[in-house]
Amino acid sequence: MAKPYERPDKRKVNKKGATKGSGGNRRRGLAGKGPTPKADERVYHAKYKAKQYRDRKDQGRHERDEPDLVVGRNPVIECLHANVPSEQLIVAQGTGNDDRLSEAVAIAHSRNIPIREIQRHELDRMVGNSMHQGIGLQIQPYKYSNVFDLIASVNERGEKGMFVLLDNITDPRNLGAVIRSTAAFGGHGVIIPERRSAQVTGVAWRTSAGTAARLPVARETNMTRTVKEFQKNGYQVVGLDAGGEHTLDTYDGGTDNVVIVVGSEGKGISRLVRENCDVIMSVPMESWVESLNASVAAGVVLSEFARQRRVGK
């Protein structure tokens, strides 16, 4: 027994356990840990954060595919006159009656569109503000087509296809105007990107003057791949851009299967899409005018190609 004033023999006390061997720690350390996870699966990696951001953007995009609410008396009347597919007409309680409200209610009754009366604060919450004039029209989500269906539809009819592909167009009014021009000049459809692009909402519906109900609009993920798909099917892809090797006066390929690529007024056509176009063509105009609005440029080219097709018959 050790005396109270004596320290225990350190050689006899081992707090770390066995003095020999690692207890299997080294063997376990040498064991493989399996394949390295992908970069976008490692929470500390930049690609993981980028993937999370894309997923959030995609989730928001799918949420925006829900019914669109058009508010304001004039916009609602315009949508009803354009035969926009509608789910219900919403009227806030206590809204003052006038000719436009009476007309909207009468059209809704004639088309069996349900009329729902709600509290004004509820409509404020749905819109996010009080600038709705006490009336809203809930329209159905647009049913998009795809490029394969568009090409197959033209082939079945035995016609020469004419499509418009929009790149970097974010204004729904431009989209609606292009849809209207494409329908007016005998085009077969419009193609838009799935992301960072105007979609067929109430504003585009109104601008198209109802032609969006009859002209198919396809929504695709990759515009470069879409261009190549058209080329595989015998289409000439014509990009509209300043400084092209052709002008509308010198190009006579409008009678063939053709896709007209239109970029935004500011950015133009994106680089990869431009590089994959068969022809870059410009619209001749006065030198002091810098550029044309996207929908105007599309309309001018569609008109000329329609003329070539009429003459070629």
C-alpha cells in the first residue's frame, strides 16, 4: 500500500491502455473509404452550392407554371375578348360598378366562366398589392408543345415549315407580338427557352390577340441542341444579326424549310446559337437607326418569306 505522501509509480499506471499495438486503428485507417463523391454532392464544394441554386430556380420556375392572374379592368376585358382560356373571374366585394366591370361579368356568364366574389384584402394578398381595380381573371397555364411535335406536324401536312426561335427575349409583349406575326404570315410555331425567357402569360396572351390559342409554342431547355435538331430534319437556320453575310434583299431561301432566330435588341443572339446558324442575315435599314425591336424584326422577315412563298407557288 502506498504511503499518503508517495506518488504512485507511473510505470505501473498506463492511462492510454495497452503499450503495444494500435488496437486496429492503423488497419482501419488504411481501409478504403469508397469512391470520391461527385463535386456537386460535397457540401463544402462550390459546385454543390451552384446545384442548390439551380434547384431553387427550377422550383420557382415550376411554381410559376401555376395559373396566372391578370388584374385590372382593361387587361381583363382584353383577355376575355382574346378568348384566353380562363378558370374564373374574381371580383372584390364592394367594387364600384361601371361599363367595363359589367362587360367582364357578362362575357364570363356567356362563356360559363365561374365568377368568384372575395374580400378585397384577399385579392390584395393574391396580387401582392392593391393595384387591381377590384377585378382579376385567373387564366389557365399555357400548354407548351415540343420541337419534335412541331416538326412532325409540318411533315404530316406536307408543307415547308417556317418557325421562329426566340433567344434572350424577356419581354412577354415581344413574345406575344412574335406569336401574332408568325400566325399572320403563315408560320407554324414559335420556340422559346425554358429559362431566362418570357413565357406565355396573360401579357403575352393579350399582345398575341388570341393567336396563342391556335399557334403552337414549344419550350425547350437547350437552344443550341434545338437548332441542331432542326438542321438534322432539313431546316435552314437563319440568324438575324447586324453585319451578316446576307441581307433580307439578297437572301432567297424563305421558300425552304426555315427557322428564323431572333435575339434581343440589346444582347442579340447568344454566341453558341449564332455559331450554329447556317446563315446570318441582317435587315437593311437607314444607317442612323441602330437596331429594330425584336418583334418588329421578326415581322419584317416573316413578311418577306411569306411573299417569297406566294411567288414561288
